[in-house]
Amino acid sequence: MGNLLAYSGIVTKVRAMQAKLLTDEDFQNIAAFHTVTEVAAYLKEHPGYRNVLADMDENRLHRGEIEKLLVQSLYSDYTRLYRFSGMDQKKFLELYLKRYEMNLINYCLRIVFNHYQKPFDLDHKKIFFDKYSDLSIDKLITSGNIGELVENLKGTEYYAPLKRLENAENPTLFDYDLALNLYYFTTMWKKRKKILKHKELEIFTRDAGAKIDLLNLQWIYRAKKYYHMVPPDIYSLTIPIQYRLKHDEFKALVEAPTVEEFIKLVEETYYAKHYHFGDERTLEQMYRDAQRTLYLADRRRNPYSVAAINTYLFLKEEEIYKLTTALECIRYGLSARETLAYVGGVKQ
């Protein structure tokens, strides 16, 4: 009864918001368009995007502008959920926010490493981060190099793990990405027990643990297939947490002598047996499919819990990923069938 009372309001809100997500039919319609303008006009009439596109002239919107508005719609949904949440739910959302902070820092890292002429385009994120985050976009956009970027993170939790790379010899963008990812996942794993309790902790642990395992599988695969890395180097780039993967199993995967042997071992894991790894899908597709299955199952089994919020935000992020992919396909003149192949299904 406690969870029912604590979550009845937010669950009602989530259901109303989810009713505005795009359907399979919407994506079929979008895939059939030939221009970005047509997509913008379609989204402008859709209840899920009507508000963010209301004052925009679709004829003046290019792909980059639409993608900014899609991000703003995600932040708007997060804000609605935060306002409607109780104290425990707000704590979960504050933990969830860390992924948006990590994405922002990753973006800034790419800007300073690649020396773009028009470096920072973050105005559409400023209001959200000023309200919910300790990261200062006003400071970050003044960064001319990696040293300045790291210094502009001083006073935040991300400063120390990135500052340590100053002692490394010629650190690369990959090194900074890796340090940020390792910090994010290990910190999130430690903090969850301080922030969440009982069923909420169980659900978050299952979802976060599976995500870590699946990311490690992806990273091991890429390290072997594309970079021909040796086991000691592969260990250094994986997240030092195993959830469903046993220690000996993980060791065998890292030390598999060939990609083919790695794939055989993957097929014996918990994830392959539960999420059907043995078909033609890429590891990236399997990662998304497994997450979707897990989140939807959590929400079905525990409708009045943090799973309602967690699943909605996942579905919204997935929708934006698919919309961005569809826009890219349309820009390159792909057929509707090819676009849908890249976008995949959207069943909820």
C-alpha cells in the first residue's frame, strides 16, 4: 500500500506522457518522407512535440535545429517528472541526471579536441543545466583546450577523475572518455545503496547491472574485432563491475583468443540465453533490445515503483535516438524500407 500511495500520482502522470510517444505507425509515416521539413511539419502536429515546435517555422528548421528541439523535449519531460515527484523519487531522478551530465562533458571534450571553428552550441541546454546541475555551461563554453575544460569543471565531482590524466603521457580523447565512463558507472554503482532502498534499490541494481554487463560485452567485442587489443589492455577499458557475468566467465571473454571464440562464449552467457543473441543483430542492437525488454518487464512487475519513471525516460531517449536516425537517413535519401531497418521497432 505504501508504494501505491507514494507512486499513484507519478504513475498517472507517466501514463499520460507515454500516451504521447510516437508509435510504429508514426515511424512508418516519418520514414516515407523525403525532406526534413516534412518531418518537422509532422512532429509539429503530434501531441508529443507540439509544444516545443509550436512557434517554429518548419520551413526554416534544418536537421540540427530539430535535434536540439528533441533534446529540449526530453529535458521538458524530465522537468515534469521532477516537479511531480516526492522526495524519494527526486533522489532517483538526481542520480539519473548524471547520465545527462556525462553526455554534456563528452560533447565538450570532442569540441576542444577537434578544435571546431564554431565550438559550443549549448544555449538549448543552458536553462535545464542551470536549474538541475552543478555544471556551468557559462564556464564550459569558454574552454579553449582540454586543460581549460578540466579547470572549468573544478568544484564538481568530475574534476578529480579528469584532472588525474594530466600526469599521463599525451592523453587522447579516448583516454578522457574512458576516465569519464569509468568514473560515472563506478560512482553510480556505489551511490545507489545510499540513495535507494528496498524494491527501488533492487530494480535499479538489476537495470544498472545489466547495462554495465552489456556495455562491457560491447567494449570487449570492439577491442578484439577493430583494435586487436591484448587482454591486459582490454581489462583497463572495461567497467570493473560484474552483475550477471561471473568472474571466471568475464575473464574467459576478455582472454578469448579470437573474435569467433568470444562470440561462442557470449552465446553461453545469461544474456544470450535470455535475450537471443544468436541471430544477425549487432551487439549494439542487442544491447538496446535487452535493455528495452528488461525495463518493460520491470514496469510490468512493479508498476508502482521507480520502474515507471526509469522505463519512461528510457523510452523517450530511445524515441529521440530513432528520430535522429530517421532524420539522418532522410537527409541521405534512403528509402522508407532502409530507414525503418535502421530505426527498428518501437513497440511499447
